Amino acid sequence: MQHTLQAPKKWRVKPEKLVRVLGVLFFVYLFFGFMLIPCLNTLTQIFTTKDAAGNTDPWAVIRFFFAGSMGKYVLNSLKLALCLVVTVNVVGVSSVLLTEYFDIKGAKILRMGYMTTLIYSGVALVTGYLFLYDKDGMITTLLVNAFPGMNPNWFSGFNAVLFTMTFACTSNHMLFLRNAIRGIDYNTVEAARNLGAKPFKVLWKVVFPTLIPTMFSLTIMTFITGLCAMSAPTLLGFDSINPEIVRLAGSSIADEAFPQARAALLSIILASFTIILLTALSAYERKGHYLSVSKTKAKLVKQKITNPVANVFAHIYAYVLFIIYMTPVVMIVVFSFQTYGAIRMKKLDVSNWTLLNFFGQADYEYLTSRGTTKTRVGSISGLFNNDATLGGIKLSFLLSILAAALACIIVVVACNYIFKHKKTGVALEYSLLFPWLLPTILICYSYRTFFNSDDIFYVFNNNLYFMNNVKFLIILAYTVVRLPFSLRMIKASFYAIDEELEDAAKNLGASPLRTFTKVKLPIILPSVLAVFALNFNYLFTEYDMSATFASSYGTSYAMVIQSMCQDEGLYGYNINASGRRCASTVFIMIVSGLILYLVYGIGARDLAERIDARNRWKKRGKRISALFRPSKAVAEEEEKLT
């Protein structure tokens, strides 16, 4: 019998499998290296504290917490969060009901006023309120003149933070609760009215039960926002957890006892609250909530308030809210075109308008103590002619674009893997959602302390907090923090991809990469671009993270705005800081408003709406061009003459 020897098969690895393995290894490197290990390092700092003799004392920080003043920051944050849950829900729910459920005159104008917090927030929003209510603010000055015994420093501390954040945090209600109310089936409301129920009873018994899931989510989000507040407590002088963590992060043992361990403990306490609340929210959502509606759903019709007294009070309340929302916006915009003297004195001069707060530069002349005149060349500078503000804009713009794009790219690749590999995709999905379990300040503080070393082997022993390296560290933090949000939004768009399209491309011989770029990506691209825009909008004016990485090499735009007026006018320098701050707020509102319009305006239109809009613009263009063209008769007469 003759045996034929077959040549051994060569071991070959398919390129797709190799790319998949390398991708998984790279993600494991990112997850453990930039999410898990830095946060675990923060936890170990609490229990590795050393006493004066150099011995490790794992309970030193715990004893200090109960004996010292650290507990005050936790209690203050809890107090703020609990109060915000009440005030934000009252203002937020009432503002949505007044514009979407009840028939209130001027509802469209009111809605625009209530939604102004969507285009400016954080440091910019607090700046607007300080412009009105600070010790030399416009409204405070009027009140002090009317009531001489009034304390001009009334707008500070807890009450000021609660007031500011109450109106700043209702933006979520205007986005999510508004959609929930507009989705109510009017047939259920009409049926209750036909049975004799009064309008407010219908609201309480029929409408509110359908809003419970949304209200629960908004309450959790509001509580976490109050717990992790940073901008308002910092600028308004209220002792809460996040500002204290940032302060301790920049301190040293020479200044006070084990500041890093105390900051770590406060971060872990904050993380514990966040994890408990998010766990409660997830458990509540898993129960499921169902609403019985009629077979033919009817659009909600606004309800008239039949009681004349209640109707008058509702209108008064609606317009009082409108004034509170709009006054800072209007005053900031108006005064951004005033001279530096009018801004500092908070007195409007309608005869003197200027663009100097935005563009240009001017010299400043002042009288010295010796009676001589001195000139500071270029001391009055506009937003786009000042090195500090222009540098902050450029840096924040660059870092925000890179981080927003990086978060979208990571999530798009991850979602493609999740939908292809169900079992291992679950682990990948939960890994990307991991940053949602931790407060932003914990992630940033962990980065600052862990990567401020030359001994981290997996970043090639580079100190990422040193000099210009801090910019790379900020991009990492920005990206990690935006991963959960990007995942929730982009993953939803993947459900719109028809599997038959992918099968057809595969049958035609297209590779997985070509199928993704030519078939899948065009379908999800509008959603990806929308997420990119929202990520950029959030990061461009972000203050909390950049304050944690405080460095002369990484001063963001929000940090420049926050510190802009600290030395205003000192020795004749930095004269126009208040004007530039007003101009900066207007600039942020323009950028944010434009992005929101692109996402929720143009981006939210379907194909038919876009075609219709394009046709309308064509008709308008023809009408305008016709105005500048001679009539047919005149044109013929001119042709004969020529």
C-alpha cells in the first residue's frame, strides 16, 4: 500500500481575527490602565497614610474625618443636593407644565426663556447671576439704595448656590420631561374630563402617574448634580465636597495633615453616593413601566385653567420665572457692548456702544498718586485680542474637539463589536459604562495623583502631569468621562441598521471593513455627529475637570473666565476684564446655541423636512433676486435700444 505524505498545513491567522485580538488587548490596556488602576490607587491612599514617626496608620484619615471638619463638606453637599431635589423639581415641572400642558398666553416666548440654560451653564451662568446679585451687582445696588440697611453681601454661601443652581438645573426638565408630556395620549385626559374630573385632578390622577419614570430619573440626576457641584460653590463661597477635593489636591503635607489621603476619602465618599443612586435608578428601570393607551393615539391639547383666579396667578408665576431666567442673559448681552467704565459701575449708557469687549485694543490713561498721568499701552483689550482669553479659547477648542472625536470613534468601534459578539460584547459595554459609576472629580483626581510620577511603566515612565503632558492627560479625562453618554446615544442608532443590508454586502464579497464604512457608517453618521457636537458643547465650557488639573500649561477657557476679574485694574493693568467676561459669556451662548441648532434643529429633520426646507430657501432666493432684476418689458425695451 502506498502512502502519500501530505504537506503540513501552514498556520495562518486571518487579518480580521488578528485585528480583533489586537483591539481587545488594546481595550483591556485602556480599561485597566486608565480607568481601574488609577481609581484603585486613590482608594489605597486612604489606608497607606503615615504618621509623624513614618509608620503606616490605615485609620488616621478616618479618625480625622470624624474629629475634624471634613464631615462638614459632606453634610453641606448632602444638604444642597436634597434641597435642589425639591426646588429644581418644583421650578422645572411647573415651567414645563406652563409651556406644554396648560394654555398660557405667550407660551412660545416663555419656553425660549426657560431654555436659555441650555446655551450657557457652569462658570458662564454663575457669572451672569453674579453680574446682577453680587455685592456691586445691578439688582443688589438698586436694593441697597432702596433699603440702606440691607447687607450687600447677601448673595453668597448656601442660599446663593441654591438659587443659582435651581434655575441652572432645570434644563434636563425642559429636554426630557417636555418630551414625556408631549407624548401623553390626549384620549386618556379627555376621558377623565368627560367623567367630570376637574383640570388639576386630571393632572394629579392621570398625567403625573405617566411621568413617574421620567421624574425619578430627573430626581436622581438632580441629586447627583447637587452632590458633585463645583462651579457655583467655588464662585459663591460655599464649602462642599468638590471644591475641597480640588483644594486638597493642590496642597502638600507642609501645608496641612495628609491632604492627598483626605481628598481621596472625600472622592470615595462621593463615589459611594453616586453608585448607590445609579444602582437604585437601574433597579427601578428594570421593573418596567407601562401605560395603557387607546388604539388611536391623540395629540395632547393644552388645557385651559377655568378658575379665573388660578389662571391669573399661573400667568403671573410664569412671567416671574421668565424674568428670572432672562434678566441675566439680557443684561450680559447688553453690557457686553458697553465701555469698561459702564460695566464696572453697572450703569447702562445707551449713548455709548462699543465692540472693544470683543475686538480691538486700546491704551489706558490714569492719574497716579503724584498727580502725573500714566499710560498703560494695550491695557484695554477685547476678547479676541487678549492673550489669556484667546489662549484659553484655542486650548479648550482643541482639547474638546480631540476628546469629543476620540470618544465617538471608540464608541462606534465598540458598538460594532457589541452587536457582532453578544457574549463578550456585554463585558465591553459595561466597561464603557464604568465611568458613570464614579463622579468626575474622582476620575480626574485619580489621574492627577497616579500619573504624576515617572514610574508608570505602561505610559513609558512619562510623567503625564508634567508641563505640556498635562494636555494629553486632560484629553484622556475628557474622553473617559464622555464614553458612557456617547455609548447610550450611539448604540441606539445601531438598532436602525437593517441586518439584511449587511448580509447583502457580505454576499457581494465586501470585506467587514468595507461593509462598515460603506453600509453601516452612513446610516449612523447623523447620530454620531450629533453626539460629537453635544460632547464638544459640554467640554468647551467645562470647569470641574480642568480645575482639578490646574496648571499653567493646561488653563482652559472656563478657568480663564473664572479668574479673569481677580486683579482687574490693579496698577493700571487688566482694565477691561469685566467687559471680556461679559463678551466671553455671549461668545459661549453663540457657540452653544449654534451647536444645539445644528443638532436639534437641522439635525433632527427627516429627509422630507430637509427637502421642503431646501425648496423654501430656493423660492426665497428667487423672490429676492427678482427684486434686483428689471421687468420683462423693461428688459425688452433695453434690448431694442441696444
